[in-house]
Amino acid sequence: MHFSQLAVSPVYIIVTILCIGYLIFLREDKGCYIFIGRIYSILHIAIYLFALYLYIIGNNL
């Protein structure tokens, strides 16, 4: 499986949508667990954007 195939994987798209929702709905909460969840969400979104970029340019790592 190539890294760029994450861009079209249905499970990873759902996880990315849930991470965006987590960042939107819990933006005013504070705490250690919320902060760890934000880092996790940002990491997943960054990985998805990178995979989408690779999918668009056609590079298969």
C-alpha cells in the first residue's frame, strides 16, 4: 500500500473528519487530555493533507 492511498481510504477520511470535529467542538476546553487529543488531531490532519498532496501529484512513496 502506498502512502498516497490514504487520501482515498474511507476509514481514514472518517477519522480525519472526526479529528476536525474534535478540534471544532472542544476548542474552548482546557486540560492535559484535551491537549493530547488536539496534538493527535493535528497530526492526523497533517498526515491526511500530505497524503492528499502525494495523491494529487501522483507520487507513490
